[in-house]
Amino acid sequence: MRRAAAARITPAWGVGIVVVLALVVWPYLGHSQAYQLTRLEYIFTGLMVAIGLNIVTGYAGQLSLGPGAVYAVGGYAAAIVANDHASVVGLAGMCGVALVASAVLGLVIGVPSLRVGGFYLGMTTLFFALVIPTVVANLKLTGKEQGISLLANIDFHQHVSGVALYQVTLAAVLVLLVLSWLLLESRLGHRFVTLATSEELASSIGIPPYRTKLLAFLLSALPAGIGGAFYAYTQQFISPGSVSPQLSIYLLAACVVGGFGTVLGPFVGGLIVIGLSQYLGRFEQYEGIIFGVLLVLFAVGLPEGIMGFEPRRVRVRPVWLRALRLPGLGGPRVEPVVRAVEPSAPRPAAVGAVAELLSGAPAERLEARNVSRAFGGVRALDDVDVTVRPGTIHGLIGSNGSGKTTLLNVVSGYYAIDRGRIALGGARIDGRSTHRIAAAGVARTFQTPKLVERGTLVDNVLVAVEQRGEVRGRRAAVDTARRCLAAVGLAERADERAGTQPHGTRRLVEVARALALRPGVVLLDEPGAGLSAPEVDVLRDVIVAIARAGAAVLVVEHNVPLVLEIADEVTALHEGRVIATGLPGDVAAHPDVVAAFLGANEGLVS
Amino acid sequence: MTLFVNAVITGIAVGAVYGLITIGYTVVFNATRVFNLAQGDLVMVGVLLSYWVLDVQHWPQVAAVVVVLVGVAAVALVEERIAVRPFLGRSRDNIGWFISTLAFGLVIETVVVRLYGNNPPRPVPSPLPSTRLHIGSIATRPQLLFAIGVLVVVTIAVEVFYRRTWLGQAMRATADDRDVAALRGIDPRRVSVIAFLIGGLLAGIGGYVVAPIVYADVTIGLTYSIKGFIALAIGGFGSIRGGIIGALAIGVAEQLFDLYIDPRYEIVASLALLMIILAVRPTGLFRNAVVREV
């Protein structure tokens, strides 16, 4: 339904198309000398690596600093095989060898370093980029300092050469570019972008973080390996100097300048940075200074890069033409939009809409028995019992630090428990990882909403619909996402960008995303905090509707009157212990609760 | 056996320099949550300043100490202002500084390479006699023992600074919780400047001490930065002692690798250590798993 708008070519894509056309006709404008073509082909091999780097760092948010390492291994593997079997191995064979080699190296680096997370991947890859030139400079297999020269091998012939080779290389770059674009728009790409936003968020909707990161890293290694094979084929030579650690930093600079996370960023940035490095002439000796300064300038001043840059106005990109920025770099520019949600969904409609969305969801009882968890010497949870029955709302109240959020976090699997058991419909879930618990039907929202800022509201909900995996086809999935948004009264804003939304809307988007998982259990962490009165009305209706639809709802909330109004049962926590549990009125009147909340003998509700 | 003991002593001495880098990392990381990837390049600047003062200008050793400390600390402060401070106010899981400190290191390296020229590493005079020191059957160079001694003194000094001085405690508070520290009137920007000042001084000391051992080598920067990181990965982030133990382990492993396997592939030794620690104990030896904040 939005296809008409989607066809509009944004300025960024206009630039991309002009650049591609210029490159296609370039050899026919009197630049077809062999050395000129070889030089451009070299730049193209760098673009392939940059496109790969963008997948892991730009899309999936995992910083990799040593893209040159995979490039080197791919290039050397291809060169060695081509040198030994010159008569049988051509360009395709070299690419095949490089793909295998780069996948192996990807596993060797990725498996151990991604398990740890943080910036280990960045440092490990950088270290490999540093080690590989030293190793190949000493190994007989790799020709030591001289490297491997296919040019000197009389059996080796370029079956494709001259302008044709230039065109093949350019075509390979464009194919990789299109594949990387399709990837960004695929389910997997959506998972990558969600992971880049927040690992906690990703696992809370059932995305396994480690496997997804590893996949992103492997997918980034493949174009780098192909780049290496093309290097060996087009330059007919590879040596330790071809794969210096500086190359990795320049490739990083290419993506930073062009814009990490945008489809065209590595292409445009790569042409600028690697192109510059080829045509600096006598300034070549200052290369490190030029690119270092460029990197600092962009990292500080324009973290979204050239292709990610937009004037400061709210503009919505169609779903399939978005270019998502790396959220880690510099943070999003949040345009101030102050506009409260008018509850567009009348109350009975909310109930019907939610019931329809949640039909067929598992109705299971959530039970926490004797749950204890300590942090250092602090007993955050001490022998806590809570039961949430299907179709009911269980309110969790208590002062700050009483253990409410900790309880939600142990249920969703962020923290392990020291003692006790947590069960969902009789099956133990404590000890399972967060994404498995989410897959078992436990959805949640966060105290501070976690959203993919560059995506639209639909995008944010869509990833949860896709994760559930029951809706077939993009159109149906988008439709489901829209219905989830409509259920929380956000139908009108579905195509606006998440980063521009006020706090209240962001919370409701989280609730819509939870609905999209069609959960049996919904955990809400202070959903009412910071909401305006009309927004609280919408929220109340939705929570009640979720319970009516058969789900078990556990709400942590400071707004005690709201809890007492909607909850079927209430548990009060104080310093990690349950001090009262039962019907809302009884808990509110319980002397210990009154004392804990007010420190005086006054009722909670007057 | 003598060879082995000598390799271990040399390893501890080289490890002592890595140890100074890890302390620099930790001081800066604790105060700013920034991992200064130019730390190794700062050490390299110290080495080259030593070379310039002692071998080019023929000034005395005292002048070298002053010039190196002031010079490297100044570069560190410039780095803090340009490549780090812009990121301090931004969101928590920011990685822009990662790129900017790496890039700053690249700039420093290129500048120094231009100034030094395309020459092989030249020797740098040591403040100590070059005659070997004989302890029983073992003969060792005084400069190596000097490096170990400096590490011990610096470690104690940093620990005392953190425990006994108001400023040190303020920096520890910032490490624990930046926002709370800011509320208590501790200016995070000032803490950041002081952290980089200390980091720069530590890099300067490291450069001065290691110069006579490694010579005027302009290429060591990035390698040192990464080895410092691996030392922290082994010891555990945030812990000064853990980092030092990791650093000494790398130093000794490298020397033993040189002795028994092949010195040409020395750099593989630390890579192997990193892969082993990632496989066996990914959080490092001296640190518990971090609690994630949701």
C-alpha cells in the first residue's frame, strides 16, 4: 500500500546511481590502459571488503577492526591454489577457494571472540590483521617477503582480462552490494539491526545473540574473501605489503566516511578513501595522517557518514528503502516531537483487537517458587514466591530497590537465580537462556524503552512478528505488525520513525511489540511511568485486554492506584522479600505494606 | 636451564612494559569507559623522544626523563581533547571513541615515521651500564631489572594514589558509577583529563624504560596497544593487578616461544594466549562475570 511512495529515489540513491554509471563508462573515456584498469580493479576489491565489514559492524553493530585479515587469507589461499594448479584454476576457482578459507578464518576468529562479546571481536580481528602479514612474510608456503607472483608463473593466464576483467570486477562489487541490500531488508537483516540496537532487546524477542552475531561475522567474511581472490587475480600478485594492518584501518575509514549501516555507505566511502589512497601521488607518505584525521573528524562530527546524513527533519523512508545507521556511533539525532497520543481505539475495540492478536497463544501459569538472588552481599530476591495465573493480572509493588525489576529479570533469564525454581506451565525455565524463554512465550517491556531508532514503528514491531515465525510472507507480516500497533492506538503513527517519538509512544510501541510475539506471559516493567493521562488510559485498556485474551500478565508499577484498579492479585515486595500477597484491597490494607510504603499508619488509597 | 631462566627474566622485563600499558589502559578505562587504542603509540612516542634527546641531541639522561614525560603527557592530553572528550557525553554503549582513538594512534605513528625517516631502529643509550650482572650462573642486563623495578614502583604509586588521595578516590567513585559521582560534584571531564594525564605519564615512563631494549622502533605502537589489551583479557578488565599478571604472562610466553619455537613468529605467542584464555576463561582470571544492566 506504500509502494508508490517507496519508488521515490532519495538523493543518496541518486548519488549511487550516478557513480555506478560513471564507473561503467569510465574505460570508454580513454582510461583503458592496463595499469589504469588494474588500479581501479584494486579499489574494487577493497569495496568488496568494505561491503562485508558493513554487514557485521554496520548492520549487526559488532565492531570488527581487522577486515584486512580475512581479505589477506582469502587472497593468499586463492593465489597459492592458482599458483600450484595454474592450468585448471581460474577466477571462479580462486573465488571458491577464498570463500572456504574466509569462512574457516571467520569461524576461528568469531567462535571464541563473539562468545565474550563487547569489543573482543574488534580487538581479535585487529590482532589477526597484525599477525597475518608477519606470518606470511616468513612462511615458505606464502613465498616469504616476495609473496606469490602469478605473473611469473608461465602456466597462469588471465582468461578474462582488459576491459572485460574490469567489468567483471565491477559487476562482482555491484552484485555484492545488491545482496547486502537484500540482506538488510530480509528477516535476518532485521534481526541484525535489532541486535545492534540492544542485545537485551534482541534476546527478549527470541533472537539468539551469539548465533546471530556469528552469522553476521561469517556473512561479512565472505565478501572479504572474494575481494582477496579478485585481488590475487587482477593484480596477479600478493605479498605481505598487500595486506598491511593499515589496510584494515583504511577499510574501516571507508565505512565510517561512507556511513556504517547504510547500504551505499561502504561503496561511496570506499571509492573516496581507497580511491584517495591510490591517487595521492606524492602525498602518499602522509596517507596515515590524512585518513586518521578523516576518521576522527567523521567519528566525532558526522558519525552517520555521508550516506547516512540527513538534514534535521522528520522524514519517513519506506520500509524497503530505509538506510539504517549504526546506533552505536554517536547516538541518534532525536528530533523533538511533543505530541501526546490520543487514544484512537475505543475501549471495546482494544479488547477485540488484542483478543484476535493473541488467539491461539499458550495459556500457561507462571510460577516462581523460593526464588533467591544476591548481588555481592545484597539479597535482591530472598525466598520469593509469585504465581501468575493465565487470564489474570498480577501487580508487583514495592519501593525502589525492593527487587521488582530483578524478579522480572530472573524470569526473563537475564540473571541466573541462586536458589528456587521458575516454571512456565509446569516446565522449568530457570537456567534457560533469555531467547529460549522468549521463544517459550514470555514477552516483556523495559523500564527504558528499547527501540530501533532509525526504523519506523512498523519496523520495530515487524521484527517480533517475524521472530514468531507463524506469519508467512512480508505483506502479511507487515499487516500483523500494523494490527499490533492499532491495538495500542498507534495506527496513525505506524510509519513514523521510532527515534522521533515521545516517551509515551515509545512505551506503547514496546507493548505492541510484546503483543506481536503472541505470548502466553507478558512482563511489563513500569509501563505507566512517564505516560500522560490519555496514554495511561490506552495502556490500562490494553493490559486488561491482554489478560482477557488469556495471557498471564505480571506488572511492575509505581502507580499504585492503577495497579489496585486493574490487578486481580497483588504482591508487595520489600527489600527482596514478599511482605504481602493476595487480593488488591487486602494487600493495600496490610499493615506491613502500609509501613513499608509510608512508614506511618495511613492507608494507601484514601 | 640458564637459557630458560634468562628467557624468563627477559620476559618479565618485557612484560613489565606491557604492564605499564595495561595500567594506563585501566586508569583511563575506569575513569572514562574508553579503551585508549593509542596507548601503545604513546609508548612509541616516548621511545622516539628518548632516542631524540639522547642520541640526536646528546643531552643527559635527566633531560630525557623530563622531555619524555612532558612530551608524551602533552600528546595524551591533546588526544583526550580531540578524540575522546566529544564522546563522553554521548550514549553509554558508544563505540565512536574506539575508532577515534585508533585513528589518533595512526596519526601519531605516521607523524613519527615522517620525522624519523625510513631508517632501521637505532640503539638508544641506557642510563645503566651495559655490563652484564652476574647472579650465580645467570647473567642479565641491568636495564631489564630496571624495567621490573619501575613496574613495581609505579604499581605501588598508582595503588596509593587510588587509595589514599582524594582525587584517586573520586576517580574510583567515577569508575563505580559515573552519574552518581557527577551528582556528588565530581566533574567527569576533569576526571577524564586527569586519567589521560596519568595514562600519558605511564606511557612516557614505559617508553623511556623500554627504549634501550627495543631501540628506536617506530612500528611498535599498534602491537603494544593490542598486547596490552590481551594482557587485560587474560587478567580481567578493571583490575590493575590482573592486568599486570596478564602482561607478565605475555612477556614470558613470548621469550619462551623465541627460545623453544621460532623467534620469527613471536607475535603468534600472544595470539595463542588470547585464544586459549577466550576458550577457557573468557572473563579473565581475576574478574567475575559482569552483571548486565537492563
